[in-house]
Amino acid sequence: MSSISSNVYLNPVNTQTWANGRHLVRCLKVIRETADVITYCFSMQEPVLFFFKPGQFVTLELEIDGQQVMRSYTISSAPSIPYSFSITVKRVPGGRVSNWLHDNLEEGDVIAVHGPVGQFNCIDFPADKVLLLSGGVGITPVMSMARWFFNTNGEVDMVFAHSARTPADIIYRAELDYMSTRIDNFKLHLICERNEIGQVWGGYRGFLSREMLQLIAPDFLEREVFCCGPTPYMRAVRRILGEAGYDMSRYHEESFGATPDEDIAAAEKQAEVAQSETPQASHWVTFSESGKSVQAELGTTLYEAAASAGLTIPKACGMGICGTCKVRLASGTAAMEHNGGITEEEIAEGYVLSCCSRVTEAVTVEY
């Protein structure tokens, strides 16, 4: 058996790390989960490590019908895949924000988000055995936790029990099934209130009960419980656990709905600061082969400038490692901080990596 030396040398990578505050993010993907649930994936143009505690949330800053609206959504992805993050939104009858997102937010759109924040997470309450309980779209924070444990090969015994209206309403069903077949420390139990005509269902039916919980997790009294769902669902869970003599100091819950007042206040203050900041100086970035030009603020990457002009420069890593986004400057210079994806000879010939080269003056790009 070989041993791992402690004298391991790692090459540093120039990458920013996410911190609580106001950030402009771009929607990368729009994924239909069910008939009324959509996942939105976000990232920044420059590489940013989106580190957060699984279970935390962000607050979206939107403009709807001419009014600024703040609304919080749990991060459904896991920090184990750190260069983007996702939220999963259910369309709710009369839901002003959820309906606006479903009807308007598209790939390529840029919005402001605040966060991450939240006390409901699996990092601050470590345990060897967990019971993850969810109802409806309340699955999002516990899914983030399960993805974290799964992706990091965490030695955590997980029981995942999710309640949905019908089999067609089970969010992330394919991924949950996949996870349950890959590791032996993830036990999946799905509960459907009913099944419609033509829907085959062999799982639990009805609502979560003490008898059902005893079948799902016979040792639930020994597990740390993380629960999220509609208010009636969580009320029922608390009653079941309390009547069973569960130590409620080990019970953690998160409700979804209105954004907490303190988070709205913090987000509004950050938005005011951003709107009051003096605009930065800008310079023209010209793309000679395409015949397009755009004014870009100082610090904008050439890749971002190209995107603003409607051009797509091929890229793979976004971190200055792969060299895919290499372009040549016909005039002007740009500040480049790469991670080995370009040679000194290429730099001498006027080439730069557009993903990590920032505007400092007027520049012409051969693209």
C-alpha cells in the first residue's frame, strides 16, 4: 500500500471566491423539471468559485412592472460543483415572482442576486446519520445537501424521503434514482399523495405518517433531521417526531415563501449602493473581422465585451487554462491574468486569452 506524501505542491489558480453581497450573474441554462417547476443555472463571466453551505439561499433582485422586487430562493445545486449555482422555482397560482421568472427569465439574461445566507444547512450541524425530509419544492435545500454528500463521497448515512402530489410532480426523480443506485449510503423513499390515470406507481401512497416513517427509517430517533416543505407538511413532521420522543434539538427546518425582512433590508441597501456608485470609465473594443464595436467598462473581459457585441468566442474552462478562447490583438493592450493556457511566444505575437484579459484602453481584436 502506497502512502501519500504531505509535501504536495499545488499550482495556485487565480480565481475569485463568492462572498455575501450583491452580484450580477448570467443565466446559463433553463431546465424543465416538471410541468410547473424549472431550474435556472447561473454563473459569472469570469470564473468564480460559488462556495456556500448546502441548504443556504440567495435573494433575487428583480424589476417587475417597474417595481423593484426581492425574493429568496434556496440554492438547489451543491458547492461541490463550484463554478455555477442553481435555483429551482415552482410556478404558483398568483405567484408574482415565480410566474415572472417562468414567463420571462431566459438563457443569457443577467440579474442581480444577494447572498448566500441562511442558518439551515448541513455544515453547521454535522452528523454521521441524517434523515432528509421534504415536501413539494421544499426538496431544494435537502437536495443540495444530498448532492454535496454524494459528490464528495461523504461518509454520511442518508435516508431521503420526499413527498409529492403525483409521480409526475417528483422533482429531480431521475437524479435521485441514479444516486440511489451508485452508493449504498443513500436510501431513497418517494411518497405520492395520489397517482393519476395512466401513472404507474408502486411506492408509498398518501401522506407521511409515523407508521410510514418507521418503515422508511426505523432508526429515525438516532438521525439528525433536516426538513423543508409547506407549512402543513412541516407541522405534521414536528408532530410525528414529538409524539415519538425525538430529541427536537436535532431537528432543523426551513420554510419557503416570503423573503425574511432582514434579508430584504440587506439586499435593498446593497442595491442602493450599487445604483449610487459612479459609473466606471469605458473604452471601445473593436472586433475587426466581425465589424462590430462595443463600449466596455474598465475591468470587463474581452470575452464579456464580445458577448455584449453579440459575438461568441469559443471557450472551455473560463479560467485561462485551456487556451480555447485565444485571440490576437491588432492594436491596444489588455491586462491578462492567465493560468498557463498561453505561451510566452504567443503573448509576444500579440495573442491573449479573452476569458481573463481585461479592458484597460481602447483595443482592436482580430475576431
